Amino acid sequence: MGSAEVVSQVDARGLVCPMPTIRLGQAIRKVEIGQLVEVWTDDPGSKENMTAWCKNTGHELVEHSGDDTAFVYVVKRSR
């Protein structure tokens, strides 16, 4: 992932929309531009929500992974 590193982790497991993205928003304001925030969630709607949140806020969804019950997103602060 180049020079960027995950500097903040958000455990949003057990929370449903919109809480994972709200927690992400709180965390991303505390990191420097270019740094990464990792979000863990078990909300099945999180992929659409994270993609839309990144598009609407101007941050970059760097990667996502998971199975049917747990999801991990890495978001880069872009502004």
C-alpha cells in the first residue's frame, strides 16, 4: 500500500447504518491527509454505505474485504 499506513481502527461491529459511517467520519477527522482508517463492521449494508460515504465526502475507499458476516474497509483521508 505504498507509504500510507493504517493509523486508526474503528470497531463498528454490532452497529447498523448509519453508525459505522458516523464512526468513520469521527475517526477520519483525527488523522492526517493521506493516512488510512480501518473499519470493521458486521452490517450487511455496509459495502453500499461505505462506497457512498466515500464518494460523498471525497475520501478514497482503498480496499475492502470480508465474508457474509464480517467486513473490513480501509479508507484514505483525501482532504
